[in-house]
Amino acid sequence: MKIGMMLLAAVAPAALTGCNRSAETTADNQAANTSASSAAAKPKHPTYCFFTDADTKGWSAARDAAGNVTVKGKAHLEDTRYMAGFGEPEITGSSGRLWLTMNPNTGAYGAAGDWWDVTSTISGSSGVDAVAILCGTKTVAQLKISGRR
């Protein structure tokens, strides 16, 4: 009887600990799912800008044959390990926003004169009539789109 009681005393805390871990894991998973769904609802955009005003030029926006907006411009980067590009576009009502970014250079060469051609077509943008080009929190260009919708 004494051995049975000692065995029960040794096993009981381990059994209870296992139950608590399961509950903690479930709570942790629910918290992670909640934060992932809120992150998916609002995309994150760069808050820092690697470009000065003199490092960007030639911004234009036009509609393609499908009615989507295509934005073009140039951005200057001296370090050929990096290239200029755009992040994920955002559409709110009749306006769109694109963030100018500095990405790793995926090619074997730099851009001529260190000026990168930056182009993006915003899918599902047939209802957009203005696009803002942003770099971090700074507005680089505000473009009106001409042509039919």
C-alpha cells in the first residue's frame, strides 16, 4: 500500500502538468491565429525610405487594355547589390497606393547609370483614377489616371 501511494504521488504531478500544457498550447495557437488574421487583414508597408527626392523621376500612370493601371518611373541606387522596385499595391475606393522599395538585385548586372526602371501593373484597378507613389511615409508622386474606365 505504501508503494502504491508513493507511485501515485510521483505520477499525479506529471499527469496534471501534461493537461496544463495542452491548455496552454491551445491558448497559444488561438492567440497566434488571431494575430495572423489581423495581420492578413492589413498589409504592412515599409516605413523607412531609402530614396531622396532627387533619386526618383519620370513617374507616369496609364490604363492597359484590360483597364488596369500601370505605373512607371525611375529610381536611383548606386549600390548594385540592390535594385528599386514596388511593394504590394493597395486600393481604397477610387485611389491606389504603391510603395517604392529597395530589393536585392536578382540579376547579374546593375542598371544603366544606376537608374532602375520601376514598373507595376495594379490588378483589379479598373475603378482607380488616382495613384500615390510612396516611399516609407513620404509621398513621392501623386498621379491622375487618364483614359476610360
